Amino acid sequence: MTIIQTPQELQELLKNETQSIGFVPTMGALHHGHLSLIERSVKDNELTIVSIFVNPTQFLEGEDLDKYPNKFDADEKICKIAGVDILFYPQKEDMYEDDEIKVIAPNIRGFVLEGAMRPGHFDGVLTIVMKLLNIVSPTKAYFGKKDAQQLSLISQMVRNFCMKVEIVPLETVREDDGLALSSRNIYLDKAQRKEALKISSSLKKATQTVMQGNLNVKEIQEEMEKVLSPLNVEYISIVSRAFIPQKEIVIGDSIILVAAKLGQTRLIDNLWI
Ligand code: PAF
């Protein structure tokens, strides 16, 4: 596995590359969720490139940028064992200059839910993903469905800017007890970790309600609220795949999303119906 630090070196290395390239962008602190993306890329492509970059522009003032877990040594081993060919590990100065042109999230879909709670977050995500996709020029890029809104906006960016990459969405990976894997789970103490299970339990409750034939969004949200209580819930939302709010679940076109805070830690989870 080759480790590359600058966009210029990576582009030089790839300039005559004709093999299919799978790309997995990450912020490091890799877990089984990332591993499932990497394994799929290794299976689908001749070359796999993983990036590790904690992108400062997607963190808001007061968020966890400074304490975001850095586990480079462990991440490097995971990538090597998983069969990654190139690990791209740039520093901030390699990726940004002053007073840059940015990609701006769309007015409606970019500013609901995560975009409303974290205004400006998606501008940062889209800008860095645009840069990374341009540097790597992958055949396919892999993203988890856990960050559903991010996935939807990146897919829209690729469509709107006529980019050639294929975006491949993959299922959320969970602990045995249902907690969705996230690099931020390590912030949780034992009691918070237990409380956090209410998030996936509320989604299970929603599934049961839908399976019993109740497609009414308000009633499903009320059932979920009961399961989530007394967590500090930021939103429970049911939207279409295009992130338009729905009054009734549409099988095959609904996503149920939850965001809640456990102490200082924000967790998100969702269910695609
Ligand atoms: O999902 C993430 O880890 C990040 O938002 C991403 C896509 C790597 C961009 O920094």
C-alpha cells in the first residue's frame, strides 16, 4: 500500500492509470462501517484508494474538530489488511488555500435536518468531496446510507455538475445490539451508550408500525417519540428519497431520520423504507 500526502503526487501517480478505481473518502477512525465500503470497493475495482482527511470546513464553530479521533496507525493497518492500494492522507494546507471558491449546498434540501442543525456543514462536505473526486477521478465512490442527507446531496452534486463517477450507497453497519457504527460512538460513556440504543429502537418501532399497515407519518413520529423519551431529540423526520417531507410513508421512497444528543455527542441514524 502506498501512502500519498499531496493532491499533486496522487494525480501524478494516477495520470496514466487505466484500471478501474474505487474510492472511499473518510475522516479516519475507521470502523466496520468504513470497512464494508472498502471491502466492496476492493471487490468491485482493480484499484482501491482510501482518503483520510478530517475536513475542517464541514465542522461548525464549537463542534468536535479539535477532538475528532485521530487513529492513523490503526487506520493504516486496517487499510493494508483490507487490500487498499493507495492511502491518501493530506494535511489542511495540501487541500485548501485562502479565499477559495466553494460548492454551496442547495437552498432547500441542503438546509433542512442536518443542514438546519449544522448550517454550512454541507457546503464544507460538498466542497471537499468535489476536490477529492477531482483528484482521484474514481470509477466508483462509496458512501454509507447512515449519512443519508450527505449521500443524497453528493449524488445531486455529481448529477448537477455532470461528473463521471458512479456513487455507490451501502447499508449502515450496526453493533449486535442495533447501535449504528459511528466514529463518534467512542465519545459515549457507558450510560450514554445504553441510552443511545433508544435511537435504533425507535427506528425498529417505526418498522413494526409500518409493517402493521400504519403509514401515517404523524402517528409513526409519536410512537418513536415515546421510545426515544427522555433523550434530547433534535429531530424525527420522515422524508422522500429527495428529502421532501411526507405525510404518508411511501414504500420504496421514504427515509425516517433521527438525530439526538447524548451529552455533547450528536448521533444520527435512519431507516430507508
Ligand atoms: O462522511 C464522512 O466521513 C465525511 O463527511 C466525508 C464524506 C469523508 C467528507 O469529509
